[in-house]
Amino acid sequence: MAMDPPASKELVRRTRLADTPKPDSTEPPEVKVVETKASDVEPKKVEKARAKGEGKAAEAERKVTVCVRAADMPLPLQRRAVRVAVEAAAAMPRLESKRLALALKKDFDTTYGPAWHCIVGTSFGSYVTHSLGGFLYFSVDKVYILLFRTAVEPIDYPQ
């Protein structure tokens, strides 16, 4: 038995985007479409990260392959995301996707404000809407990381 909502109540949108088009606008909203090809992707960058080991090689360095797949983010933020990801991955004896995603999200939320989202894994599909200048898709070794920001505004509840 399905219950329908009462007809007197209307659905209310609880979030507002900062750049929503006006309802009386005659022009369609501007949409940024980014198409990437293999030749457009930045060349692979190799960075060194401290890897915790046991025995004599406690402070051994290992090379990590980092490749930026797609980006709509200023370079300083990209560098920070890569650094945080590499450091978090190096601190784990076995990579845990959830912990890596949490480390990136917490760092970006505290540094640049809410609402950052992070997806980490070896195989996933996505289709997301992000704020301008707040999207980065990159890989660290064989782990792929999608980091993006969405606009958030407080909800005004009727009193």
C-alpha cells in the first residue's frame, strides 16, 4: 500500500545553488563542457613519498606515479590534493579507500570551506555537478581519486 503525500503540501527545494538561472530568463544557462583526449592529459608526474617500512628501511623513499586526468581547479589546490593523497597513502600499510577519501575531504573542508566530496577507488563511474574551479580527477599509482566541490547554503526553516 503506497502512501501519497497530502495534496495540500508542496515539495520545497531545500538547497539553492548560487548560480541558478532566473525563471524568466530566455537564454539557456551557460554550461561548461570539458572534453579530454589522451593527448590533452598532462604528462605523468612522479613524486617521492615517504613509505613506512620495517627493519633498516624505516625511512625508505618510494616513487609514486601521479597523473592528473581532468581538472577545473587552480594549480595550488591541485598540488595540495596530490600532496595530501600521497601522504595519506604512504601512511597506510595497505591502502584503505575510505580513509584516503576522508583525509582529503577533511583537509579541503577545513582549509577551503564546505562542501567537498571525495570518491576513491580502482573502478567507478561518476556524473557529478561541481562548482566552478572545484573539480579534480587524478590517480596515485593504481588508485583513482575524484575530488569536487558543490555549493551549499544554509536552510531557512519556517518558525
